[in-house]
Amino acid sequence: MPRNSSPTLTDAEVPIMEVLWRLKEAKVSEIISTLNLKPEPAYTTVLTLLRILEKKGCVGHTKDGKAHVFYPLILQSEARRDALKFVLDRFFGNSPKLLMQNLIQDTELNKAELEQLRVWVQEAGSDHD
């Protein structure tokens, strides 16, 4: 039975998307060389991941002779937002408060970072007044 498509980018898809966000467009061979992984991923593996990303609506392509040139259809900020919404819903009961509480308690933030968070929370609160 085939696996369901992940609603967010998978660990294998993120590096490919990061290359496309950085380069704006690339052929499979360019993606492979830019990934700079050892051992180098197989051409067919990267192409399969790109096809999956196309089905998800994250990537498009044009033809350049026999080659396909792939480009991102979503912004990196959209992917981050989708991932955060997924985590928020799945693990924190759609509670931003619970998510923030966990981030603050489980992350070693220095005083400057905590102060910046306080400022952002205050600013966000004033937007809703």
C-alpha cells in the first residue's frame, strides 16, 4: 500500500527546495552538484523527489531541449508557515500559547532573545487592540 503524501516537506525534499529557492531554477544535475552530498544522490532519486514535489504543487518545470528545468512554485516563507501550522495542529492542539511555552522552556534563550520575544508579543498584542 503506498504511503500518503506528506502535507509538509519531508527531510529529503527540504534540501532540494533550498537549492531551488537559492538558484531560482535548476536542472537535476545542477541540483545534485549544489547539494554537495557524499555519496552523491542518484539522478533518478532526485528526479523522483522533484516529481513528488510537482504533485504537491511546490515545484514546476520547463523543458530545455531534453532536460527539464525545475523552479519553485512556493516561497520558503510559505513552506515554513505550512510546517508550523502542521506542527501546531498535530502536537500542540492548535494552541500557539502551548507551542511558545514549549519553545521557551525547551530552548536555551539568552536575555536578549527573550527580550526580543517579549517585544514581538507586545507588538502582536497591540495589533489586535
